[in-house]
Amino acid sequence: MKKIIRILVVEIFALYIVSQITTGLSFEMGAQGIIITGIVLAIASLLVKPIVGILLLPLNLITFGLFRWVGNLVVLYGVDHFLNQFTVGTFGFNGYNTNLFNIPSTHLSEGFVSYFVFSFVISLVGTIIYWLIG
């Protein structure tokens, strides 16, 4: 039960953080839409990702786990088409500049590329949150 609650909380926070730092994720009902989408994304992750992981096991072994986040891509695509209040549009990031490093602004077309990048960013933010809560 703790694992399910942790996954729910991490998915909701990851969606919120990604929606704040990028453009392209649309939630029709604001905070309530983020919570509903996070819950559905967590449930879909618990049900669909193991199946996709088994199907992609040979590619995962060959690429040393780089194809693991493709499961997130499939789940994100499914949730986008399942929920009416959540849509994935054109990926946009305005960039970030400091004295130490520079992340350039990026805007990608709508479609597969957008799902690809959003699934990667959501899984990266989720991994960082899991690492922080240890």
C-alpha cells in the first residue's frame, strides 16, 4: 500500500513540476486535473508498464536499460487518449541560464516527438523525486 501511495504522490508531483517548467501539457481543470491525471498515470504505470517491460526486455538488455522509459511513453500516450481533461501538445522549454551551464530553449512539433520528450522528462523528474525521498 505504501508503494502505491508513493507512486501516486511522485507521479502527481512530477506532472506538476513538468507542467511548470515546460509548455505543452494541458490540464482542463487546473490542480484537480493534475491530480486526476496523476492518479490515472500511476494506475496505468502499475498495470501497463510491467507488460511493456516484458515485451521490450530484449531491447532493454541490448541497450542496458535505455528502453525502460519507452514504457512511460506508452502509458503517457494511453492516458492522453483516455482522459478528456489532459492533452499533450507541442513541447516547449524556454531555457535556463546560469554562470555554470546553459540549457537552450527548445520547441518541438506536436505528435510522437512531443510524447517522446515528455515521457523522458516526466520519468527524469520522477527519478529525481524518488532519489530525493530516498
